Amino acid sequence: MRTTPPVVSLVLVAGLLASACAGRKAAWEGAPPPADTSKGAEGAQAASGKCYEPAGDLDEATAKQVADAIARGDAAWAERTSPDAIRKAIAAWEEAAKIQTGNVDLLVKLTRAHYFLADGYLRDDAKAYLATMDKGVSWGECAIAASSPEFAKKLEAGAKLHEAVAVVPKEGVPAMYWYASALGKWAKKKGFAVLLGQKDNVKATMDRCLALDPEYYYAGPYRYFGAYYAVAPSFAGGDLNKSREFFEKSLSIEPRYLGTKVLWAQELSVKLQDEDEFERLLNEVLAAPDDIIPELVPETLVEKQKAKELLAQKDELF
């Protein structure tokens, strides 16, 4: 069997990475998040300023308009067991974000909502998944920059994201967490070359979360690195022992969060070809009550659905 010489392989990978990383214009380069064109020209119109720059004081009528839009989005988000409800939340929050730029909490909501819509309900539609997750990445860029003017200045001056993210304060953890989560899933879906090309940005951002608030979102940074070290090839820092350590740490802090077990089974158990562990983890997910974390019933239902899908694919994975 003919193999490609190692030097040639490295050249090919370098070329793919250069191509894969090109063409994405970030928020600090003046690009707004992709507009919702479903409402025609009015819906496609971008905000006049940068999404992360504070809009300044709003008059009473405009402030009420923003507050009403956010409230409508919050009410729809509470019903997020339906993808249509998530879309309603996004539409309302985007309406508010076009008026009040630089609202960190609002930008984080938009990042998380796009992530959950794609990860929860669009996994079987690659085109819609990528487009939605990409919007999440864009809103996440806005959120990080809004949470840290110093970070935004560094990026505008030409610094690399994986270097500039070191200045983001603890208040920026939610923005960084959802941005890195969306970017990682988007890159993985795009393919190996894109995943490698975004590796430094994703890892540096989540490293910062781990340093500042490792227990954020049910020990999310530990969970993330459990998956990271399982997915990454050994030459790019992958380490299956580290993967297990991080998954175990995440579960030791928050054993109720079912997504940790799903990721563990999907990434580490499959990589190790440990079928018994795979089945055990996923069956534990299915056996858990839907309200194991009362405020996360929609997310729990999604993780249970993922568990069912993975078990149905067992013969293909092992």
C-alpha cells in the first residue's frame, strides 16, 4: 500500500490550514454577525456601530423597546424544548442587540442560543448546523470584545486571539465559554483541517475559562478539555489519559450534568474502543430523570436524545 511521505503530508496539511482559516471576518474587524434575512431587507440591516461598542445612554422610549424585546426573548427561551421557541428568542434578542450594542449579557444569550439550536436540533442538517453555529461564533466574538475593551483593542491592533484572550477578566467567562464551545463544534463539523486551524483559538479561550472559573456552567471547562484531549490527534496535543482526568474532574464537581457522560462516551470511549464503558455511560444518561437539573430540562432532553442516537450507532462505532 502506497503511503504519502511525511514531509509531503505536512506540506499538504499546512496548505489546508491556510485555506481553512481564511475568509472569516471577525467582529473586531468590523463584521456584524450574519444577519437574519428571513424578514427581508429590514431584517438583514446590520447595526450601524460595532456590535461590541456600548451604544451609550438610550432615551426612555428606546430603552423600553430594548427591555420589551429582551423580555420576549427570555419568555421564548424558557420554552426551548422547541426549536421554534429558540428561533423566537433569537429574533427578539437580535432585535434588542441591533439597538443596544455592547450589552454583554444579551450577546452571551445570543451566542448560547445559536449554539443550543444547532447542537440540540440541527445535528442532522449539516448546512443549517454550520450556518447556525457560525452565527453563534460571531455573536461570541462580539460578547468577548464587549466584556473586555482591552481585548478588543488588542485584536483591532492586530494581535492574535489566542494571545489577546489572556487579558479578558473573569466577567468575560460566559462569553468565552460559549464562543469556544460554538467555535469548536463548528470547526469539528467543517473537518479536520479547519479543526486544527482553530485549535489555538479554542484552546486558549477555554484555558482562560479554566483559569478564571473552572466550575462555570456545571464544570464546563473541565468537560470541554475531556473532549478536547480525546478528539485532538497526538501530534496536536491529544492525550487520552488527560481526557479521562478532565471528564472525571467535571463529573466529580457536577455529577448531574448528563452532557459530560455523553461526551465521554462519544469521544473517549469510542477512541479507546471501550464498548462496555460506552454502553454504561449512555445507559446512565437514559436512566436519569428529566429534571435531574431542574433549570436544564431542555438540555437534559437533548442529551438523552444524543445518547439514544449513539447507542443506535454502536455497531458502526465499534
